Amino acid sequence: MTHDFDVLIVGSGLAGLSAALHLAPTHRVAVITKRAISDGSSGWAQGGIAAVLADGDTFEAHISDTLVAGAGLCDLATTRFVVENAPAAIAWLRELGVPFSLEGDHLHLTREGGHGARRIAHVTDATGAAVQRTLIDVVRSTPGITVFEDHTLVDVITSRKLGLPGPQRCLGLYALDDATDEVLTFRAPQTILATGGAGKVYLYTTNPDTATGDGIASAWRAGCRVANLEFIQFHPTCLYHPLAKSYLISEAVRGEGGQLKLPDGTRFMPGHDARAELAPRDVVARAIDYEMKKRGLDCVHLDISHQSPEFLHEHFPNILAKCAGLGIDITTQPIPVVPAAHYTCGGVLTDLAGRTDLPGLFAIGETACTGLHGANRLASNSLLECMVFARAAAQAIAAAPGALMPDVPPWDDSRVTDADEAVVISHNWDELRRFMWDYVGIVRTNKRLERAAHRITLLKTEIQEFYANFHVTRDLLELRNLVQVADLIVRSAQLRRESRGLHFSRDYPELAAPAAPTILVPPVA
């Protein structure tokens, strides 16, 4: 079956839904998401959205903080573009009805690590969830937007893959309907990848199960360059508890005075960085990793108990409730935490409108590498980037001339059979995530990267053979994408012969000059 639309959007997080709402008045839009519309990473974001809104704060200060966190790799033009469009993005969300926390008649602004001022607009400690609920409600009631839930991206369709003459361009995509196990054809002049990051390539992550790098991998296979994929942000404080899966303890807990301590109650961050708990995430994550390995600890502790119970109930009701449900009273006890893979700073290389190298294909949000985050993302710049580039991509699409669409053949699975052993997929998935954690984690070495590269080569061959001979499933598609992204992460890390931002190598512990992005170019298909 073929579905025709003006614009296809893959992903239903803040980037995808924002783009859909901007385009809906003038375009027929399909939002394609592989699980429920609410199952992306955006809804997990706790802290908030950075914007210059307070008296005394300035665009230049926000830009400076972003550049410092990015360790010399942020693109200045991109950073200025995002920062200067931030207040309008917040205003747009307020118009849609997002219930931001207030202080009197004004937005309550909190402060997070790496920021020199209070500039984080938030909805208590569950900003992403509140924003997502609001946008989903608006999308559901907006004519012109059709949502396809439980549809997994198989691949982007290009004119070259179909053997068509003329310039290479994107013609749409194939997606697996999980309800029917049928691969459907979606055709459109413009396609936006907003599929999020690739945190599930690691054993421990704060990301939901949907974060399998689908957009990055499919864009690479379609001929798009990727950049800076060695920079994987490890959030310093993921709740450490056997019953807590991937639960993030917000940056804002440290922003409001939370202290990191050893089991005996000793603070350790002042010994690692003058900014202590308010240092950027890469610094804090490496410090925790160092202390855990040095002392043989399973976790460290984040203590906010010096704040009053009333303060904690007001500012962190969800974290308080989550911990209480696990027997941890944060009003009197510290929170056990460990670092976990959190954010993919690199991705598909784009311009300031979200355009990729392939005409007709855009990438926005965590899937993209716009140049904003450099070698390390500043806290609460991620949701902001989603909104700014969703609007920019929508404006570029609205200004694009119409395109005559050629016929696109249906997916051909006439020469494959049902898989006989699904255990192959689950075993390879587990193996990949474990060796990526061990060899391509917070601290790296040449030998570890070589070991990872060797295992990835073996896995890619095995998975490609499986893909070529059996009917596709969501698990197989996700594993194929994760192995591809793992390969790109390792290759990028091997090319960076220095330590910068989130990439720390024991073999190259110093900064090298000049600062330059890592750009990988795919072979011509």
C-alpha cells in the first residue's frame, strides 16, 4: 500500500510534533512513529528549556555558556541562531498552553550546570512530559496531520536506489506496520527525520527503548554525511536501583544545591573542578566514573536533603515520588546515582534549515548535527534546538517549489522467509550494548576502540545476512541501525586524536589545535 503526503515526519518527539504543527495549515502531513505518539525521549526530559528571559541576562551570555560547554567545537552562527530564537520558542509553547512553573506572574527560571544565570523555563521537574502532553493534544485536534503509530522506519527511498535518472533526491520511505507485519510505502516531496538519538547502543542509558539511531543510520545509508558522533553525553546522575530502569535525576537537583558525595558523606567534586557540582556534564560524569573505579563503588550519592521538604515537594515532586516508591526519602537521604548514556551530540549533518546532503530530506532534533552542541551539549539546550529547527525546517519546506513525484515500487519481500531463530537478534543486541559500554564509554583508549571495531565488523556481517534473508521485524531493524551507528561512533572516536569535551582518550589526553569537527562521508551507493 502506498500513502501520499506533502511531508513525512518520522518521530513524534518535540521536534517532530513542532514541525507538524508549523506545517499543518498548508501541507498534508504524516507523523510516523514506531511506538505510541508519546514514547519518545522528549517526554523524559526533566530539567527544562534554556532561554534568555530574565532581566540582566543576555543573548551573549547564553551564547558564551554554550560555547564553553561545547569545548571549542560549537558553530557560532548556529549557536547565535538558536539562542536568539529561544524566547519566541518559549512564547509559542505558552500560546499552545504548556503550563510552565510561575513565580508570581512571571516564569520561574531555574539554573543548571554550565549556565551562568537562571534561564531555564520548566514545568516543575517534568518539563518534557508536560510539553509532550500539550503538543499531542494539539496535534490530535489539528486537521491536516495524520499520525501512524507502531510504524517502524525501514529505510529512506532515494531516486538513486530506484535507478531513476536525474539528480539524486529523497522520494519518501518504507515503514513496517507492526500490526500487520506489512512494509508500507510512504511517498512525499519532503521528509523530516526527527527520530531522536542512539542511547540504546549502550548498556546503561537514560533513554527510552525507542532511541536506536534509526534516523542517523537511514540517512547514512541514503548518502548523507554525519558529524561528531564520538561525542556521546553521559548524564552524571541516573538513579541507581535494581527496580529503576533508566530514570534520570535532573540536572536541576544540582542546580538547586544538590551535592555529590562518597558513601561516607565526603563531597568530591570540589577536588575535580572549581565549579564543583555545577561543572558541565562531561566533567561531572568523568569525576564520578573516576571515584567509582578508584574506590570500587557501585554508585555515588546525590544529597539534596539540606533543602526543606516543602522546597523539594514544590521543585522536584516527580523525583521525590519516584524515589519514595523505591524506599528512598530524599528529604532525609541521599540518592544513589551512576552515569549513563544520555544524549547523542553528533548526528546527520545539516544546515540552518535542517537540510541534509540529500535534497528532500531534513533532519532535526537529536538526530541532527547542527553545530550547536559542539563537543558537549549545554543543559536544556536540547529541547530548545528541537523547536528552533522544527520552525526553520517548516519554513524552508513551505518556501520550496513543488516536485513531481515518480512512481515508487512497493517493498519486495518475495525472496525472504520468516526467521527461524529470534535468539540471534537478542544475543547480538546484548553483545553490542555491553562492549560499547566497556570499550567506547566515558574513558576510551586505542586498544578498546580497536576491540569494539573488530566486534562491530563481525556483527554487521551477521546482521546484514539476517536482514537479506528474512522478513524484517522491529527488533531486527533497530539492531541493524544500532550496529550502524555504533560503527560510526567508533570510527569517529578513532579519528579524534585528542581529548575534547565528551571524548576522553587516555592515549591522547591533551587538546589538539585547531578545533575541528569529525565528518564522515558515506560511500556512493
